[in-house]
Amino acid sequence: MKHILLIFLLISSLYSYELDWLNDYNKALTLAKKENKSVYLFIGADDCRFCERFKDLTLSKKDIMETLRKDYIPLYLSRDQHEIPAHFKIKGVPRHYFLTASAKIIHEDAGSREPAGFYDILDEVDLKLDDD
């Protein structure tokens, strides 16, 4: 029984990146205003192998998720399940948008990123936020 519990805990920790994500655009903006943060919007699709690769390689990293949660409200929208505002591109997923709390797009990117590449994007977004 202990082994089963341990296996369950290990598996659930591997997929912890999916736990705290909002799936409602308006709620994310409201929370961003309340917490004085920006929004990181990850648009994916249910059967997207590149989205899964990005989740497995990058979003499963504890330090990346800690950085995201510290500075951003993480928002995941699946083009297959969620309502996505029309001004966002939904083809060519995964898509990454960084938004101010007032919904201004700071940075837009597409594709699966490994951790180092995603950190580069975060650095670029930080520079853009400093310029605002």
C-alpha cells in the first residue's frame, strides 16, 4: 500500500503544473489586477503533441512554475474546451501570450520551448515590462 501511495505522489508531482491554472480569461485579468501581476496565457489543444512536450519538458520544472506564479497569473486555454477571445491566434499551438492586467499584449510567441528557451522569453518580457 505504501508503494502505491508513493507512486501516486510522484506521478501527481510530475503533473503539478496543471493544478493552479485558471481557465477563464476574465477571471485571470481580475485576479491580475487584484494581485498586481501580469498574465501568462498558454493556448493549447487537447491532442497537441507539441503542447504536451512543452508541458512535460518545461512546465513540469518546479523553478519555472515558481517564477510564473510569483510574477504572473497562469492561464491555460484549450482551443478545444475553452472560450478564447477572438483577438488571440489559436492556430499553430502552443501559443504564448504575456498580458498586462489591463489585457494589453506585452509579448507573443509560438512553439514548444525547452526550459532555457522559455527563460529567454521571460527575460524578454521582463525587459518589455520595465519599458512600460
